[in-house]
Amino acid sequence: MDKEVFEHSLNINRRHFFKKAAMGMGGVALGSLMVPDLFTGSNEAAIQPTLGLKHFASKAKRIIMLTQNGAPSQLESFDYKPKLRDMFGQELPDSVRGEQRLTGMTANQNSYPLVGSKFDFKQHGDSGMYVSDLFPNIAKITDDICMIKSMHTDAINHDPALTFLQTGSQVGSRPSMGSWLSYGLGSENKNLPAFTVLLSKGKGNGQGVYSKLWGNGFLDSIHQGVQLSASEDPILYLKNPNGMDADSRRKMLNHLGSLNEIGYQEFGDPEIQAKIKQYEMAYRMQTAVPEITDVSKEPDHIKKMYGSDSMIPGTYAANCLLARKLSESGVRFVQLYHQGWDQHSNLVDHMKMQAKDVDQASAALITDLKQRGLLDETLVIWGGEFGRTNYCQGKLTNDNYGRDHHPRCYSLFMAGGGVKAGTSYGKTDELGYNIVENPVHIHDLQATIMHLMGLDHEKLTYKHLGRRFRLTDVHGHVVKDIIA
């Protein structure tokens, strides 16, 4: 076969060859940018535990989730119900309650007297959003937030409800939302984990938080949330022990990496590679973490914005400021838990303390991100695991009262990251007991969060025990009406 016949049979000539080759090199370059370790020649790329690819263009790059553990009452914060005041002490109508199950704390009450909020509500901003007087600083940023008043969940007690919010399941051992995002997107900063956790305690009645809430479940352990403490060492055991310098640590890690690589070649266990990644991450974090967690160098006007508590490690204000620094440095998901919202009694007094703990710093975080040009790409989420009943738990008095758990409806707000600012979504009935417009289930919230991050919640899956799992299980719909 002569040369011309051969080229014709391949439908190619030199010009076509070089054209196609150039396109191929472009694809190689693009691939190396999207997955940096793709062409390193190491086994790490072959078993990459981070997908690192989005399903579509994202609205947000990072998330800061301000979880108010214990369930703040929506009726004292953002869901204004004046008729409850008019019906003070009257019995909750059976037609409103329906067949809803109650907790063991109120199931045997002889009556369920309605009680309105002791706090006044006012409209704020161009949006005219109602906010309780307990939250004067959040009231100032209503035009920056999207308030969802129709959240509902399946669980009625704290542990399963909080676990459901964070993992999509009421039982433990499932990957948390931050772990799923770490698995799907990875971190923007190789010197920091993709998922970090901060804890603070308020002055009210607290509920416990547990490591299962930021666990990696069946995903590789590299995706587990890294908890930062309020101690002198933000991450325990990160510093080198006495007698070991950086060079010695580097040599030790090199030898350990070689041994682990031998183990991987022999057994093929991907968790070995995950360990190598964790050791290397810890080594890089030795330099990055002390600088980022040092808030003392923040300008005075920033310290004043977050409040005096922002200089006290472990407080909500300090953690909000630290969350901004972590997010600004490329941490994909910053999870903050603030305990103390479980007001079954003395709600009036305890809500005052809790609101004072979080109001200024929550608003400051959103304002701070906005003035830095980071709010558009950072999704801030504020809310608890469920709501509170419109009737009193225990004895009703004019001065104080308590509210039981209420999974049927509650309020949660988001800001930045592609949500519609200055809007309210969903509606509850005039007694604040049932949703009458645009319900948003926990799985819907999770699906929407994933969508804003550029991920299809139905496609981000992981095969485990013969089944493909996802954060939203087999449920969830993206709430498109709240997306800008």
C-alpha cells in the first residue's frame, strides 16, 4: 500500500495529525489543572480519594455552617405570630395538632396552652423582614439573607435530628455533609484540611455534640472533619515533640512513607494511601495552622465588629472570626456548633443570653465577608436541628415559659453563595404550628447546598456494601426559588 492510499485509509494526513495532537495536549493540560496529581506517576493519582470535579458551574466555593445546637425557638426569633399573643393560655386546637407525635416530656400533659413570644418583632430593611428584638444585629443585615420559614425534619429528639441535619440519616456512621464536600471537591489549600470543626458553649441548657457529626463514615478517613480546640494548641499533637526539629520530622515522614508504600504495594489497601496523605497534611499544617488561628493581628475595627469576646478563644465570637480566616484561606467547609439552645423552661431568660452570645458575631461574619468581596462565593448557613412548639411545656406563667421540640416547622437562614438576598421563603399557619406554603425538608436543604457548590446530589455517590449511598439518600429536591 503506497503512502497516499495509507493516509486516505486512516482519513488523516500530517496537517490533521498535528491539529489533533495539539487538541490532545490541550486536554492533557486541562486535566492536569483540574486534577493536579493526575500525571505525577504516583499511585496516589490512581486511587485519588477526592473526585475534585464539579457537575456544573457553582454559585459558592466554600461553606460556613453556624449550627445552633439545641434548636432555637423560631417563635422568639424570626417567625412572627401575633395571634399567639391574642390566644395566650388557650388550648391548642386538635384540628391544628392533628396526629403529630409528641416527646415524652409533653405527651402526658393535661393541656397544651398557647403562648406568644414575650419579645417584640419589627420589620427591617428593604425586604421588610420581621426579626425579634433579641437579634438587633441580624436585623440590620436582613437585606443580605434568605430566610426559610418552612424547614421541617423527620426526627423529634436532639441527637437523631442533629445527626440527620449533618449526615442525611438519623443513625450514626454515615459521612457528614462536610465529608461529602471534601470527597467531591477537595480543599482549595493543600496546607489545610477541606473540612474543619469549631465548638462553643453558650450559657443556656446545652446538648452534646459528638465526633460522629463530623465523621467520614465509609469515605476515606482523609475526609473526616478536623476539630480545632480553644487551647494553646488548636490541633492537638500537631507540634513536634521536644527534641525533634523540622528536618528530623521530614526524614521520619519520608521513611514512614516508604514503609507505607511497601504495604500498599503488597495489600492494595487504599486506606494506607489515605494515611500517607494525612501525615503529609499534618506536616504542612504545622506551618499553616498557627498563622491562621492567630486572630490577635486582626485590625481593631474587625475585633470591635465581632465583639470583645472575639479575643477569647473558644467563644462563639472568636470561632466566627476564625471561621472567616479559615474560609478565606481556602477551607472548603467550616462547621461551627454553638450549644445551649434547649429551652424547655425559663425560655425568656435563656434566650436573652443565647441571642446575646451569637447575634453580633453572626451578623459581623456576614458583613465581614461582604466587605472583603467573599460573600458571593461563601455560603453562610444559620439554624438548628428543629423548631419549638407554640404551646407551653410545663406550667405557664406571664413572666416565663418553656417550649418543647417541634419538627414540623422552624426557621433557618442563609446568606451569600448564590442565594436570593433579602427574601423570605415558605410560610407557617397563623399559630406557627404547621407549614402552609413551600415546605423545605432537610434533604431538600442538603440538595440545595450541594447544588450551590456545583454538585448534583443524585450523582455524588459512593458504593459501600453493595449499595450506592449519597447524602440525601433517595430523597431531596433542589429549592430553585431561593437561588439567585
